Amino acid sequence: MKRITVVTADIINSKKNTEFLDATIERLKFLKRPSIITPFSVSRGDEIQGVIEGWLKYPEIIRYLRYFCRPLQIRVGIGIGFIEEELIRDDSWKMNGNAFYLARAALEDVEKIKGALTITKTGTNEFDAFINCIWLLIDTVQKKWTVKQWEAVNEYEQSGTYEEASKALGISMQNVEKRCRAAQWKQLKHAEKTLSKAQAYLEKFHPATG
């Protein structure tokens, strides 16, 4: 059995933001990372889904997804589990399994928790409580980011240095650093790294091969 993370999201107030939907669908085609098994795609008008390898090993993918969906805001449900059938790499909507059901249940729970935009379900409630506390902190920080902060964080992460990011953005290094600091980038990245260690702990609850 293969360990997978399923991400199912819906667009907030999609009916009021139809002018952005087509552009978002096109941008999502460029969200490509080696860890993404099945690319993110839109179905039912305002739902987004993708499949990532491992168990929450790449939490930064959620941030990338939010970046590519801007200015639209999304709620995200994350399901962690196994897939026994053959992967359909071009269309996650044709697949099913416990991780898909957990992602759907997680998405339904997002609306029940004030301030939350991301919920993970693993099948182990005690573990989920710890994971979702971290997501709540990330959501609280991230939803305050301005457009300029999003751009600075993204470019700095891709470029690796403030100097290279400043060249790409056409601003001074000091401004790149200032925007990243205002976005609490270092703290948020530390939280993501903590989440990326989830698989090692989850394996104790859900041992399997693959």
C-alpha cells in the first residue's frame, strides 16, 4: 500500500468571484512539484483536489496552493491514508480510498472551527488535535499576509537569497527582508518543518509497508 496525502479544497464565496475562477484554473496547471502525484484540478465548479506522496511530508504544498489561488481564498481539508488501487495520475477525481474520505470529512469540519482554514484528519483523533493546532497558528499568521508579503515570501523561498529575490521583484534587499519579517516567514517555515515530521509519528499508529 502506498502512503498518500489527499488535499481537497473549496473556494470561499466562489459565486461572488466567478471572474477569477478561469484564471485560477489555468494557474493551477503550473503548480508542479516532484512530490505531487496527481496535479491539482478543479471540479464541480469550485472544488480543488490533488494527491501528494507520503503523509504530510510536504506541508508547504498547501501554501503554494493558496498562493496560486490568490486572490481567491480557499478552505482546505487534508486526508492521510493509503491507496491500494493503481494511481490515476492525471485525475484524482477518479480515485477513492480512506484518504479521500478523510479529506472530505476534514473539509466539512473547517467551517465548524472559528478561524480555521485548514484541517487534517488521519484517523487518529488525538494526533489530529496536535496537528490542527499547528495549522490553526499557520492560518492565523498567513491570512494577514498582504499581496506584497506573499510575493516577497514566494520569491525569497524560490531564489534562496534576499539579493536574488530583490532583483526578481525590482525592489531593495531591505524591502524584501522587511516584508518577509512582517509576514513572520521564519516562524511559519519552522511550523511547516514541524508538520513535515508527522509521518514518523503516524507510522506508529498506522504501520504498513509501501
